[in-house]
Amino acid sequence: MNFVSKHSLAVHLLRIIFGSYFVVTLIVTCIQLGAEYQHTKAGIDNELTAMEQTFGASLASSTWRFQGDVQKATLTGISNLPVVTGVKIEDPQGRVRLALGNIDDSDGIQTHVNADGVRSPVASDFLNAAIGHRFPILYVDEHNLSHDIGSWTVYSSRHVVVKKVAYGFMLILINSIIKTLVLWFIFLYVFNRWLGAPITELSSFVREQDLNQLNTQQSIALLGKKQHELHFLADAINAMLASIRKHMGQNRALYDELQQEKESLRVLNRSLELRIAERTHDLAQANEQLKLLSLTDALTGIPNRRCFDQTLDQEWRRCARNGKPLMVALFDVDWFKHYNDHYGHIAGDEVLRRVASTLRQTVGRAGDTVARYGGEEFALIAPDTDSESGLSIVHRMRDAIFSLDMPHALSSFGRITVSVAVASCVPSQHEGDVNTLLQTADAALYRAKLTGRNQVLVAE
């Protein structure tokens, strides 16, 4: 067995241990670098702050006396300091009068100014981010009066800080790499010396065992004066093999018995599967019939109100997606209560059945749905249809009811008639919802009944 292969236990342990070690080392190193960065940055800030004491008086005197050469020489000396990347002098109005190196101009844009005063843009990145300290230029005259004659700003950058920290980082990195490599080789040597050979011997012994040879009595004994966990494992393997051989004969007899029982169970399972399939088929048929009954009106045999609501909601969403119109028509049997009172409820039920059958046969389009809306009211859902194109369909349906010539002594027309209201819209252009469309149709139906009945009224 190769204990340095990628699948060996040594390599897996090595990955876990040194992976954890690497993560911890990386975190500690980052913390150290962060602390060193902050310490170095604070030191540079202190150096920049101390420059006010060193150069403040000279700049104030030269600025007050308009000694440009002295100012320029002072700025050159400041910019040559290792921690300084730029310096500038501004007048009281904030205008840059003299600058050298990398500075922020009056617009806040980083600019490089050379010794000849020529400006060039500076690439804006993380390392070039400026660290600036601004100091006022105060001149005290012979009368001990203080004059604010501007300000001067000295700049450093993160690049300076990182450069100072880089040396310490290299030492930390080299130290971590050396420790990791040494520990790596020590671990491999110890693992192969104390675990590799015993585990290889154990694995070879276990691989050679043939449990079908019941009469073979083999055992393993590991070398070594001191007993450790692998010796205990070898003893456990020997005991396990002895126990396995002891029970193998019994297991073979049980296996033959189980095979017989398995065949009996296979026959029984086949019988049960056939019975379950029959019951499942019967249940599916019963569920389908129950679903059909739940969506069908028991009296008229056409879709009921529940089916109407589901279909209307589906057609509304479909027409909204496709930008198509949707038309709804409500039918109300005129003076139906008087008909029931005069002819009886059995005759009234027959009228509802004939009206429902006639409406369904007359609509003539596969995509349209005729349903019983409630009581003596019926409804039509006509997708992809507006009021103008659907008006002829509704008139044909109303005329078909009129043509049935079912007597109604208490009707002004002497027969069964229906009042109809039509409402349509394009759902994608409509601010309301399905309920708004139904309410509009219902209001139009109410007006149709008030204005004479046996007529079709289109809702606005």
C-alpha cells in the first residue's frame, strides 16, 4: 500500500492538519500585517504632523515676504523626505499657489506636479490613495499680531506604508513556509514508520481471507514490543474471524430457508400488486367522477358556479398574457319566480334544464363556456371576443330561448324569455380585475330587466 498516494490516510490527515494550520497561519499573518500596517501608518502620520513644527515657521516667513525661491526650496526639501509624496501651498481662498509631487488639486483630483510646475494626472488606485495633513500658515509680525495667509498640505500615500511593511511580511512568509515544510516531512516520516507498516500488514491479511473456507484457521500477530491500538485491532480482527466462521454454517442453512420464504413472498407480493392495481384504478375512476360532480350543476348538467369561477380566472389570466379581449354575458330568466309560483317548482326545474341545454347547444364554439351562475341566472365566458363580435352570439342565444315557446302566463310576452347583459374588456389594458368585469355585467343586467326585459344590453 502506497501511503503517499492521493487516496492514502496519511495524505487525507495531512490535508486536514496542514489545511487547518495554513488557515490559522494565514489569519495570524493577516492580523500581524494589519497591526504592522496600522502601526506604520500611525508613525507616518506622526512624522507628517511633526513637519508643522519643523517647516511651518519657514513657510510662513517666506510666504509673508513673497520669497518664492525660499518657498520652493522649502517644498523641495519637504518632498525629498522618504515619507512625503507631495506638498502644496494654498492662499486663503483655497487656490494652489505652489506645489510639488503628488497632490490633490482644488477639484479633489490627484495630480502630479514636477519641479517645473507641469501637471500630469495620477492613476487612482488603492496604493496611490493620498494621506494628507493640512496646516495653516500663520505669520506673527513685530506687533505680535497673527495673520492667516493661507495653508500648506503635506501628503503621503498607502504605497509608502506598504513599502515599509513589505520587509516584515517577507520575513513572516519565509518563516511560515520553512516551518510548514519541516512539519510536513516529520509527519510523513512518523506516520509511515509507526502506522504504515502495521496497517499494510493488516490490510493484506484481511484481503487474503476467504470466509467460504470454514475449516481454515488463520490469525495475525503484529510485531512490536509495546502494545498499541493497532495490536488491539489485530486481536479484534482475529476474534471477529473466529466468530464469523462459527456462524457461517448456521447462516447457510438460514439462507436456504430464506430463499424458500422469499419465493413464497414473491408470489404473495404479485397477488397483492394485482389487487392494489385494481383498487387504484377504481379509486382513480371514483376521483374523476367526484371531480366531474364537483364542477357540474346537478339540475342542468352544465358547469356550475365553481367551474365558472375557475374558468373565468384562467381565461382572464390567459387573455391578459396574450393581450386579447374577454367577454362575459349574464342571462336571467324573466319573471321566473312568478313562473314557479304559478306552475310549480317541478315545472320550473324543467324550464331551467331546457334553457341550459338550449344555451349550450346554441353557443356553437368549442372555447366558450356556458354555466349556471345561480338560481335562474346563466353565464357565458367567450375568450378572444369583444362586445361587438360577441353580440351576434348572444342575440342568437336569446332568440333560441324565445323560439322554445315555453308558455308563461304571467310574462308580458306570454312565453319564457331571458334578459341578457354583455360586458367585455382587454385584461392587460384594464385597471380592474375579474370582479370588476362581473359587477359591470351584473349592473347592465339589472338595467336590462328594468327597461323591458327580453333584450340584450351591452355594458359600458
